[in-house]
Amino acid sequence: MSMNQSETGKADGFVFTGRHMALVMVLFFGTIISVNLTMAYFARSSWSGLVAENTYVASQEFNAKAALSRKIEASGVKGAITVAGSDIRYQLTAPKPEAALADRVLLTFRRPVGDHQDFEIALANSGNGLFTGSHAVLPGQWIVEAEAFRGNDIVMHEAVRVMVDGVK
């Protein structure tokens, strides 16, 4: 008789049983379920999921917004935002200076994720297409939507992503 066989003639060693299979299945599916629950938690807690308040209304407004964008692009009006500490500046320029004339500018600051720090600020007209204001802006990334108005007409509308330094 050889050294690795028992008296019954079978090889000694590990035997894979039903309990082992049950343990493998619990560990396998437990890992998948744990990962899915973790990802669902982070997805739910880090993004509001809100893209449009009312998608039907947003779809109805799309053509008007697209026409306005084409009109602004054709006018050549450009805007530049600067954030330094709590000082906010928005400069309007255009190939034809009269095209960039605006009475007021409204900036909406939004975080890319979440809405608990969002705010709006109306800037004061400082002349020559420059609009200024003051508001504490926390460091990090922001999406700034700028709207410049002449009367009730929008002369500039854009959304830009800006990075605000925490250095003072």
C-alpha cells in the first residue's frame, strides 16, 4: 500500500463538500451585493440626479434656447469671469462695442455635484462692459451661468466651469 492512500484505497486529503460550495456561493454573491450597495450609496449621496425640474417644459424651451445661442454666437459677444477671493468680475466684449452693451448681469454659481452651496449674484455695472460684485466663493469647482441683459433682452448667456483657489 502506498503512503498517501488510506485503508479504503482512496487518496487522503481535501474533499470538496456541499458546505464548501455554499461558502463559495455566499462569498461570491455577498461580494457582488456589497459592492452594488456601496456604489448605490455613493451615487445617491453625491449627486442630486436633478438635470431639469420638468423635462417636458425643458423640451418645449429647447428651440428658443438654441435660437438665442445662435444669435449670441453671431453677435460675437464674449464674456470673461474672474473670481479672486470674494471679488467677482465679469467683462463683456464684442467686435462691435455696442453689441456688448448690457444693463445688468446675473451670475448663478452651482457646484457640479449637489446644490446646497449654490447662489446667485447680480453684478453692478462699472462701465465699459465691466460688471463687479462681492460674494464669498468657497474654493473648488463651480459651474457659473452668466446672463447679461439689455432691458429684457439677453445679450449674453453662457455657462462656464471655473476653479476657485482657496489661497488668499
